[in-house]
Amino acid sequence: MAVRKRKAPPGTQWRGNVLYSEFQIKGRPIRVSLKTDDPAIAKAAVARLKKQIVADVYHGGGARNFMDVLAEWNTFMTGKVGAKWDGQVGKKTFTRYCVSLIQLAPFLEDKPLSAIDGKLIGRVVRERGAMVTKATVKRDLVALSSVMNFAVAHEYRDSNPVLPWLKTVKERREPIVEPRDQDIALVIEHARGMWPQLVQAALATGIREEALIRAKRADVDHDRKELTVVDKGSKVRVVDLKPMGGYELFAKLPAFAGKPWLFWRTEDKRVRKDSKREATTIGDQIEDPAACFRREVCRVASWAYENGVDFRRFTFHHLRHKHAIVWLREGGNIYLLQQRLGHSSIKQTEEYLKYVSPEQQRENMHGERKTG
């Protein structure tokens, strides 16, 4: 009586009493002897063979090293070299990607590209998660995912193993902080340069700090009373300046002759005493605005401490929260607020509804257009 053969594992088939591989890579049939009649051994052998063939086909005859691909990605992302940034993403975003990839280097630098799989990404999530916040882990994964997407696009590998983990790691949002009116008033009173106007502009429009710094006089449409800004992710959007006294503020901003910026430097950079250079930076774009605003707030905090005044520090981004909350408290429509803030999802904007009463929420959801 003939002995019945056991079922061939996926990717294999019987040829006589020996199991052979039976699969395709990019239309190429792979049929070789696995030199065994044991299905369990054949299953493991065909998996190893498939991984090796994938490396050969997708990686040009051998498994590429992650660091080589990273160097190619870096060249692609930064674009042409010159005084003006011409990268695939904003310069700030690229810098953040690089910081994350430096932190991930111990996990990746000695690995062939084919060895970076879901299991390794899981290890990254666990070990990094024990040291940093979920938000930081998520930022690290976004940076790594950019490199892996580049590898897939160039057919160095056939999938991005980071994507499932990006959906798995849930970032906990920090609670919204509403700065107090008296604290904002102190900063407007004591801040130097154009920071008082910048604070007032953020309160009136909800525009992010970087977008306000990049805004030019030519971006203001005085007929329609609108401002075109380049926002987060290089997205261009138009903001209505009529509500909350925004246009009156922008119309009164002082201009610096020969310079395009709405908000500009009012002080020179420090120049070494032995330098013969007589250049001026007054009127130029404000550099490193986040650090500059922190310094102004620290100055106000020191003044308040010395004078016995109660003062609570806040960030520039908190002014965006303040704008949203005031908008809703004054009866503004939630969907118009979503457009003003540039949120891609209404759910993100609805977080601000927690700061108004249920009756006010109904008005915000169904109220008429707010025009000023």
C-alpha cells in the first residue's frame, strides 16, 4: 500500500519524494529543490530562500545596508545645495527627522535593509518607549517611515514595516492650556521688538508662529481683508482678517523699506568688536522665533518676580488655543474655526468645545458666520 504524502506547505510542491519551492518574485518563477521530504523543514527553508531572493532582486544582487539607503534619502530630501532651502519637506521638519534617526541609529546602523522588519520595529517601540514619551516614539517612527518609503519607491524592498506600528502607537495629546488675560497683557506691555504685535496677531487670527514670521506684506489682500499664509507642512491657506480686529492690526503694522516681512527684526546681530563688517540685520526676517519668544517671556517673568506681580509663563502656541476658545465663547462657528486653524479634521477642532457651556456648544455647531 502506497504511503500518502503529507500536504506541501505554502510556496512548495512535491516532486517525487522531495519538496521543491514553488513561488514567483516579480514574475520570475523560483523552483529549486529544498532537499527534504519533511514539510516543517521545507516551510522554514522556503521562507529563508524567499527572503534571500527578494534581497537579490530588489537590492541589486545583495542586501543593501540601511546606512547606504539613509545617505541616498538624505540627498533626495535636502534637494539642491544653495542659500535657499529646496528640500522635500520644510527645513525644520527635516531637522526633526534627523534628530530622530540619530536616536534610532543603535537599532539600525549595522543592519541590512532586508533585516528591518516588524519585529525590529517592535523592539524599537518597546525600548524607546521605556525612555521617552509616546509622542517622541511616534516622531521617531515617522522619520524612519520616510526612509523606508524612499526604499520602497526605489524598489530596494517591497514594503514599509513601519506603517503598522504607526497605527499601533497611540499618542496622548497634552491638555489644552488657556493663558490668562493678565499674563498676555504683561507680555504685550513689556516684550521688545515686534513681539507685542506678533502676540496680538496670534490672538486675532490663531495663526502659528512660524507662519506669521514668514508672512510678507504682499500676502495681505487689503480689498478682501485676507492674509495668505504658508502653514505647517508647507500648506498654503487664506485667513480672514475681519473677525476679532485682525485687519485693523495688520493694516497698522510698520513697514521696513526694502524688506518684505510683516514682522521683522528690530535689533542688529552682535558683531565682534574686531570685525570690519558694517552689515545690519534690522528689517530682516526674525530668526529662531520660538527661542526669541521664550527669552521675552523669561524677561517678563523676571520683571514680575522683582515687582511682586503674579505671572504665569505661556508659549506662543498657547495663544492659538486662546484664539480658538475666545472665538467659541463669542459665538463663532466651529467649522469656520477649523478653517482658520487649518485643522485637517473637525475632531481636532472640537477639543476646544470643552471650554464652553453646552448651550454655547450648540450655537457654535449651528451658528451663523462670524464676521467681526
